[in-house]
Amino acid sequence: MNRLKKYCCSLVSTFVIAMAIAVPLMIASTSASAQDHDQEQSTYSGSQYSEGQLAQMLAPIALYPDSLLTHILIAATYPLEVVQAHRWQQSKQHLSTQKQIDKAQDKDWDPSVVALIAFPNVLQKLSDELNWTQSLGDAFLQDEAQVLASIQTLRQEADNANSLEQMENMQVTRVSNQIVIEPVRKEIVYVPYYDPRSVYGYWRWYNYPPVYWAVYPGYVRPSYGHFYWRAGVHISFNYYFSAFHWHKRHVVVVHHHNSHKYRHRGRIVTSHGAKRWAHKPQHRRGVAYSNNALRHKYKSHHPSRGQSKALQRNERKHVKHNSLERMNSPQRINSLERINSPERVKGHERVKGHERTKSHQQITHKREQQMRSKLNPRSKPQFAQTPRQNSTKVQPNFNTRPSNHSQYTAPKSQQLKAQQPKANANYSNRQRHQSHAAKPQQTARNQAPRSHASRAISPTRSSPTKSHQHKPRKD
């Protein structure tokens, strides 16, 4: 018994020690799994971009002039309108830049998207690299100050590598340790191309290599430097209505109307109607945001009922406008002129007159057939046949009265009517022959003189003796 008690006590003590060790481990594993789940959820919902990720995205455009860069960042928040503008611009390549901008003013697009139509290479990149465009726009919406700080960091790296000194068409200034890039000629904007793998010198975000694009078509590289250039765009449309406020790290905008003349960055920032740029979800046109924070910030990626109705009205208006343009196009006018030409009208009249004559002949022929069928109800409708020449067949003449005129052929109904009396005459002769044969067999009573009563019932006036004989029809 003592041994059994000792054995039971040892088992109980072992179980208690095991539970004391296992319970803390289970709690720790549960908390760790919960933390991993929260981390995965935050990653899926789209946490803030790291410095390396922002540098990777901004590398090919960080050295663009400030005025153009503001339009790119704003337009990136509306990726669907960027795609629509690029496709529309491709269909209007036969027009000049100024005419394209004038026609694009009628579209319900953001003013920054309309301003990029004058820069087809930039607009094409934003449309083709759609994932990059959407990521850039979401990063700008999520933390505008962080994006502007990353731009300044990249410009400092290029300045340290002595690359900014090689920008011939750009004026690089430093204001409060902030690098500002503007065109040398105020109303002509140049878009540079450069290789981001070499222009920044040593790339210190080795886990995030910079985005590289091929050389834009039509660009030429000078004998020295990292930059490729092309002819600039003369600004004669609404363009100077946005600028960077580098000190406060945000974008400032003014009303875009009457902004075709050059405005200095400081004048835009300090003007009376200047205000911080605000995102407009209706221009998002149903494109989903990348994380829950942006969805909550802008309520929903679905437009409201009023916005949907406004978009539908604008789409119907644009469709009507496009249809009117197609109707007034030179090709359609030329085709209408060819259709209404005198030769085509005369030919159409000749064809129409021939068809009218043909239909009239058919109706007349049909009426004649109906009249014939009414006059001869027993006869079948006679169809018009072409007379045969040299015909030797002669129809018998049923007219009893001779005539000096040409031989007349009676219709079939009259032929049957003429033959009917002959059949009745044969029937009467046969009946008469039977009555003469039956006279010798009559009785004496029948041969005696008959009275008036017997005369009424005489066999000669009675019905025929045979049951199958019928009284002939009187004609």
C-alpha cells in the first residue's frame, strides 16, 4: 500500500509540473499568433510606404520641374481619368496641342489631367504603367508630407552626385535648404529623361532598386551629362495653378481658369485664393483605394447617388457631342453629297419608276383574273399563256347558226350545256322503246275504253316500272 501511495503521489506531482509549464507556453503561442494575424491584416490593408519604397517609385520623376510634378502627383490619384485622357489624346493626334487642350476642356476631367494632355510622353507612361501610377497616387493620398520629403531626399542625392549642374534647360535654386527646379524660359516647359540608376550616384536603398524606363521617343542626349532633351512645350493653356509649399510639405492650388500665363511659385502659394489641394473622390470614378484607412477617410470608393447621376449626365452629354461631331465630319458630308448627287438621284428615280410600272402591271393582271373568275364561276381561272404560232388544232364549233365570221370556240361550260340535251333525248328514246315492248302484254282491262278516273291512273302517266329509272330533267 505504501508503494502504491508513493506511486500515485509521484504521478500527481508530475502532472502538476507539466501543466505549470504547458499553460504559459500555450498563452505565449496564442498571443504570438494574434500578433502575427494583426500584422498580416495591417500589411494587407496597406500600411505606410517605407522610405525605400517611396524612393523607388519617385526616382524617374523626382527631377522634373515643380509645376509638372504637381500635376503628375494629382493626376495619379485619378488613374481611370488618366487612361481615358490618354486614349482620347491618341484619337486626336491629327490636331495641334492647343486644339486638343481646347476640346479637352469640355470633358469632366480633373484640371491636372487635362494639363497633362500637352505632354504625351508623360501621359503615356502614366497610362501604360498603371500599377505604378495607382501606387504613387495612393502613397500621395496616404501621406502627402512623406512623399514631398522623399522628393527632396532624391534631389539632394542627385546634387551630391553633381548631376543637377548638367541640367541645361532647368534653373535649380535652393530656398531654405529645399531644392526647387523650374524652367529657364518661364513659359516653355521641358521634360527631361535620365537614367535613375546613375543620376543619383550611389543608391543606398539596395533592397528597392529604382524604377527604370526606356528612353522616350524623339529625345536626344548632349555630348555630356545624364539628361536627354526634346523640344519644350509652350504654355498657352491653363497650367500654372498648382505649386509645392515645401516648408509645410503640401501642394497648394488656385482656380485653374485664366492660368495660362506664367505665375511664380511664391505668388501661387501666397495668393488670396490659394488653398491646400483636396482630393475629389468623384473623379476617382469607382476605382478602389488600396487600404482601409483611405476608404474610411474618403467614406467609400463608390460614388454617391448624386455623383452617379452627374456622371451619367456628363457621359450622355459627351456621347451626344461625339455623335454630332461624327455627323458633321467631312467624311460624312462627302458621303451625303455623293448620295444626293444628280446622277445618283436620276438613277434612283429610274429604278423607282420601273418598280412602280411593274407593280401596276401585276395589280392589273390580278384584277383581270378576278373578273374572269366572277364571269365564269364554274370554270377554273385561266392563266395568261403565250399563243403558239402555226397551231393546227381546231376547236369544234358549237354554234347552231352558221356565221360568215371567223370560227368561234365556245367555252367549256357552254360545250357541256350544248351536249346535255342530246343525253336527255337518248334517255327519252330508250324509255319510248321500253313502253312499245310492254304493250302486247297488257290485259284486256287495260285495252278497254278508260274512264276519266282510270285515265288518271293509267300506267303511261305513272312512274317508270323499274325503280332505277328516273324522270329526265327538263331543260
